[in-house]
Amino acid sequence: MQTPFPLVFVSSYSDFSNLAHTPKGSPSTNTLHVYRLDPSNNSLTLLHACNFDQNLAFLRYSKKQNVLYGCSESILDQDRVTAFSVLPATGEVAVLAQQSSEGKSACYLTIDALSRHMLVVNYWDSVITSIPIFPSGSIGKAEFVNKPRRKVVAGKREDHLQNRQSEPHAHAIVLDPATTRIAFIPDLGEDDIKQFIFDPENNRLIEAGRITEISNVSGACGPRYLEFHPSYPVAYSVNELASTISVFAFKEGEARVMVEDFGKPNWKPVPVLKLIQEIETIPKAFPHALNTCGRITVDPSGNYVLVSNRGHNSIAIFKISWGVDIGRLHQVALFHTRGSTPRHFQFVPSGKALIVANQDTDSISVFSFDTETGQLIFTGNTYHVPSPNFVCCASPILENYHSKI
């Protein structure tokens, strides 16, 4: 059974000097805060605060093992991926294992369908790795490392911020929902979405083309994250620099053929995402230079897409169309996040509330979410967390914990 009160994990930056960007809040002495969520009023109770690693910056929870995974973020040193055991009753976490990400500025973690592999993206040098996950949830050393064809030459943050589209900067890795064998990697630096075939038996990634048609307008896009709809063949990419969403039709049939024919003579990869719409995330009159996008997600009901605007300091909400216009978006509203630079946000497991990490005002804010109208309503619940960068909500499985003791 699941715990009746979900756990909420919030990671924070602790050292601004080695980041690829420039936070304006306060460095945190604790890089991980653990809360208990009360679904009756969407309030949070702090259970645990700890400092496990410098700039803990991305979190992923595995219900199968009740294990939390996180990565450090630094442009100066090779980063680390850490596996934490979690005590569901108390929220206490402890290190199970820690391994190198084999690159700098680790920024994204994906667990494969069988929970046997962790795919890791390093933003600064665009290195992609695959790390084995053991049945206990612990992790081993990277078994596969992919380096970009073009070498990243930026040596410091100032150079990077001025020239970040002159070299590759992978930002995420997402497996397709149909075969779980095609890995999509949005590349903010090269303005494309790269395709790889994921070979779980040999724990490797093989290049399989790229999607270059990600926008209908000229200028920098900076694809950051990609999210598939849970039920329909549609994917959404948020473009960090352009403050837009690119909507793609997912060519599921061609994807299945590409995976099934992999390894055969004359195998040829094809792009399996087709651009069908592009829509802005901020008001037309708002200066684009003052905003960059953060996270994108489809709400648990499957009816809305949400994006965070860092600069406009809002959550943009879009209704998903069905019928002949399946997957296309129209905007419902924009809601202020009650803080600055909403780097990340996360739905609670019920899908009826949203927790926003306002990086530059040292706070997380809680909103209720109306699944009928797509409206956000501020609950009045705001909590002090220095430089929060990621929110992870989970309902631990008690049986998984008791089976280990």
C-alpha cells in the first residue's frame, strides 16, 4: 500500500560559482529538503533537511525500490549521480551509492521501462551516459558514454551565456512511450532534437538521426525539455530561448518499424516527430529577452499542458484539443507564481495541486489545480527554501520498504 500522505523532495543550489547560470537567491546550506504533504489542505510539513552533495539539482523517484536519485551540477568538475534510500514513515534519506556522471553540469535523469538503467544528460559538455540500476535500487559505474560530434569549447560561464548556441548542449533525454527504445534528446545549443536507439541489452545508445524542424520562425529556439502525452501520439517541446512550445505529431508506426528493423542490413533512421504547431508562452507585448522557459508537463488528467516562465514569473496553462486538431494547444491563462524564476514545478500525485520552486526568491508555493477549468488558485501556502531548483512528489510503497528490513 502507498503512504496516505505523499512525500515532497526539494533540491537546492549551494554554490553559485560553478553553475552555467546565475541564481539571484541565497545559497542553501542544505541541498535537500523533505516534506510531508497533507492533501486535505495542500500544506507541507518539513521532515528532513540535509546536505548530501553540492548543487543537488535534478531528482527522480523510483516507486519500485523506494529510492530517490539525484545529480550534482557543476561546470568545473565531473558531476555525480546519487541513489538515496527513503524511509516512508519519517522521510529520512541515506546514501546507497554514488557514481560519476562522466560529464559536467548534469541536468537530467531518466529511468528505463524495466528500471535497469539510468540515462544521464550532462549539459555543459553534452555527454550522455548510461548507468546500471541494481535490483536494490543502488547504481553502478557508467557502462556507456556518448560524447558529442562537435566539441564544447566554452571554458567559463560568461563565454557560455554569450555563445551557448555555437556548440552542443543536450538538456534532457526522454524515451518514447510506444517502444521505450527511442531516446529523444533536446539540444539547446544546436537547436534540434536528436534521436538515439536505446539498446537495453547492451546498455548503449546508437545515433538515429535528428529532428531539425522544431520551429516555424527564424531565430534561436533552445529546446529544453520534451514531454509525451500519456494517451495520444503527441509530444510537446518547450523552447527555453524563444519562450514557445513546439507541438509534434509522434509517428508511432514509423517509430515501431525503425526499432524492429534496427540491426538489419540497409537500416535507415527517420525522424519520427513532425511539427504541427508552435505557440508562445508569454504575452506578445512582453519582451522576450526578459524571459526564458523552465519546465513543461502534461497534467495527470491529460487535458492541459503547463509551462513555467522565468522572468515573466508565471505558469502558462494550455488546453489540449482533440478531434481533427488532436494535440494542438490554445491558452487558458497565465498565473503568477508568487515568486521569481520558477525553475521547476510538480503536480502532487492526485493531480489536484501544484508545487512551484521559485529559485530567485528562496521559496516554494502551493497552488490548487481545477482539472475542469485549468485554473490555478493560490492556497496561501508558501515555504522558505533557499534557491530551490527541483520538486519531486512521490507516494512511497510501504511493502517495498518492509521487504528490505
